[in-house]
Amino acid sequence: MNDQRQTHTRRADIDGLRAIAVLVVIFFHLGCLQAGYLGVDVFFVISGFLIIGIIYNEVVAGGFSLYAFYVRRIRRIIPLVLISELVSLLVGLLVMLPDDLENLAQSVFATSIFANNILLNVTSGNYWSLPNDYKPLMHTWSLGVEEQFYFLIPLLFIVLKKQYVKLAIPLLVVLSSFSLWMFLLSKDPGSCFYLLPYRFFELGVGGVAAVLTREGLVKTRHPVFQYVALISLLILPLPIPNTLRLLAVVVVSGALLATDKGDEWISTRVFQNRIMVWIGRISFSLYMWHQIILAFARYCVVDKFDTAGTCAFFCVLIIVSAVSYYVIERPFQNSKMINVKSLFVITGGLFLIAVTGSLYIYAIAGIVRSVPELGVEPTAKLQNFGSSRRNTHIEYNARVYDFDRPFSEDGTKIKVFVVGNSFARDFANILLESRYRDRIDVSYKARVTGKCDNVNNDKRFREADIIVFSEQSVDEITALSVGYGFDMEKVWCVGTKNFGINNGCVYNKKHDSEYALQRTAMKPGVLAENDDLKRQWSGRYIDLISSVVDENGRVPVFTPTGMFFSQDCDHLTREGAVELAKRIDLDSVFGSSCRQ
């Protein structure tokens, strides 16, 4: 994360605190520290302390300039962010599959306009989702939170002006308390993690500490805070509630930042030793580059790091970050080296390249080269604008929406009503690719839940000979049958499926002699979920996984014809649907009615 401008002298103890924060985040992304994500919360407290402290001091002195504030923010953040985005996009062009490149292009655009936190909340929701490990710019969500804070907080002080600036503490306390209340009561973990209203209290705690310090209301920092801080680092791996961890980190960080006194033994040995201070100085570069290096290493080289791999990663990261700090960060912060006009020209040019390049890549659905394994070729057609079926595979998966219609009047066909999420759509495609396709009448409806008034019920539930739900428990569907008035005797459940975590790590082994024979482990929990649903539904369960899994719990990545089963590891390509239609037991579903 970014470090902020100091009003006069740079505090070595804050650099040390940054060093600890960035290191625990890096270890978290390596999979070595369960609660390491809390390092970002420490960064938020530091940002609130420094940014609000700077603005408050300038307002009190009567010299606050919004223009100068944003020039400093641009110098400190934007060049490195834009350059790291463009490096990611360039590497992605060389090694990524279309879906992943399209997603990266989305992230580049969103990061450029300070909104990757909003994009991730909408598209991912879960920060701990395994596919995030393969997203080079996943970590820039935190920059979105901070940059949105930079737009909000100066406006607060402009409204207060110098004569009312003493109201800053009560206002910050009120806003932070409201934010904390939202955080504690929200049932939406994605919003709590990604969005500023739920994060403001962390920035606010730092801001309150800064104002208290400026006004001399905090005259000493008791050494007990430093002992508590070190103990809190030791308890991070323990299985205690995440909310308690987070609140402890916020409170302790705010206490540590309360004054600039830092001559206690722990402060000088831990927070102010030369190594920690230097790591803190380059912490923004470390933060920006670590996930990019990790994601592409996982995508192209190895999905898990052993000891040697971890050491190699840290060597590369330190070198790249040091170069980044001395070649990018420091020159752009030096107005004698790069004046304001040059700053705007350079950052404006980089911004235009990043935005236009990412929009174009998104528009062509990330298809920049032929990928025979997916059956895609580059095209000049812009697929991702003005269409809900944005690319070849989405178009294929989404064709089932055209089957959201009444059953035909043909009494010779078996009426199959498929209900559910995208996995239900996949099963509808399997049916339409199967040898039964000319003998069944398929209709599709998106997932439904709860009880419904029979007057408004969809009559397809009663007309269907067979109803297929996806990935739902027997109890859920039994409750649903009461409201919709259908017979459970004609209900089947189609199970879950998965073809790995990310196709990139197999695609980049295309020169391997056994490339097309590669198998992969499924995401954690998929087999257990499949077994549980199979047990619940007994003989009325359509088991997709058993048709492809081997005795080691691994599934094939490619069909026998050398095509990907799935473009995103979850949803089927046409070739995947064709292959599963051959493998799964549909006779048991349709019975003698469909047999010749």
C-alpha cells in the first residue's frame, strides 16, 4: 500500500509498522498466514493518520490547497499503479487465456478509475475465493478504498474551514462509529470487505489519533501499546473470530500512531531498525508487485510454492520492488526531477493507454490469439459491448435462456423442465447435445426459492414429465414443491462439477508431450458437496463428477478431442457438454420412454 507524505520529518516507527503490515499481507497471499490480510487494515489506519493529519495541519495553518493535495496524491500513487497495470496487461497478452485476459482488462480499467473494490464486490464477492490467486490486480481493491477516501475527506475539511476545524474530532468519531455499526451488523461479507462505508472507521481511527496528537491531547505513548502490538501479531494465526482480530489491529495501530515518541526499547529494536525501516520505505512497491508476481507465477509456472520457490519469489520481489522504488516512486515524488506539467503529461498518457487498451481487450473478449483448445479465433468484431452474450462461450452457455418458454403442443415428446443456476443451464446444454435431444421438449427457468401463491405459479411445474433442479438439497426442493404444487416423484437433482482452479497453469504447459492428457485436482470441497447431494437424492441424482473423476480425485482438463471441458473451470464449453452427454447415465432419468 502507499505511504503518505509527512508534514515535516519522516517517522521511522511508522515505516517499521508499514513493513510488518506489508509482510503479513504477502505471507497471507502465499498461503502461509491465515489472518495476514489484516495487514491491509493496518495500512488503512496509517493512511487515515497521515492524510487527515496533513490536511488538519494545513487547514489550521490556513494553507490547505485541494489542488496541491491532489498533485501530491498523483505523484505518490498514480505512476506506479499505472505502470504496474500496463506490465500486468502486457504479460497477460502473452500468456493468458481469453477469459482470464478479459477479466484482467476489467481490473485494469477499474483500477485506473479507482473502483476495483467495487468491481470485485460485484463480480467476486468473496476475497478468499481461490480463483483470486490468479488475478494479478486483485489486491488493488484496497487502493480503491483509499482513493475514494481521498475524494471524501478533503471535502469534509473544506466545509469545516479553519474556524470550525475543532469539530473534526467529533465528526470523525460520529462517522467512524456509524461505519463500525454498519460493519458489525452487515450480513454482506463482500461489501464489508471491499467498500469504503464499511471501512471508514479504520481510516477514521487513524485520523482521530492524528488530530489528538496535533492538539496535544495525547502527550505520551505508553510502552504497553507496543507490547500489545507484538502480542497481537502472535495471535493472528489463532482461530479466534475475525471481527475481534480486526478490531484489535485497528485499536492497537491507532494507539501506536498517537504520538511521535518512539524511543522505547521495542520501538527502536522492532519498528525502527534499519531493515524494517527500509522495507517500510519500499512497502508501496512491495504491495503493488507482490500479487502480480505471485499470480503470473501460479498461472505460468507452479500453482503451489515450496521452500525453494518461496525463496525465489522473495528474491525477485525485493529486486523488482527496490528498482520500482528508486526508478519510479522517488523520481515522480521529486518536483525538481518531474515538474507538474510533465507529471500530468506522463500520467495522462499512461492512463489513456491503460484505459483504451483494457477497453479494447475487454471488447474483443480477450481473444487476441487463436486458442484451438477453446475453438476461438481472433476477430475484429467487438463482442462485449451492447450484448448480454458477450463472447463465444457466454453465447453458448446463455442460449438456454431462449428455452425459457412454454412447452410445445407435441404430445410425443417428454417434457423436461430444467430449473436453477448456471449449472442448470449447463445441464440443459448437455440434454440438447445428447442422443435424446429429438425426443425431449426442454424448457428452462432461472432458480426459484420459497413458497409461491399457486395462482401465480408457473404451469410448467405441473405440465413437466421430469423436473431437474441444480445443486439443491432435498429439503429445499420439498419445501418448494408445496408452494409450486409439483410432485416430488418427478424431480431429479443434477450435481455440481469442476475442472480445476484455473486453466492457465495447464495451458502454459502446451509444449509438454502429454499436454492433452493432463488431469487436475478439483477445488476443495467440490467432491464432498457432490457426495452429500448424492446421499440425499439417492437414485434421483444425476452425478456429473463420477463420469470423469479418477481414483485419485482428479478430473481431465481436456476432452478426448483435445478441447477444454470448461473455459473457466466451472461452466462447460460446447465440446465439454457433448462429451458429458456421452458419459453420464441419462437412461435412468428418462427410463423406457426414451429408449428405442
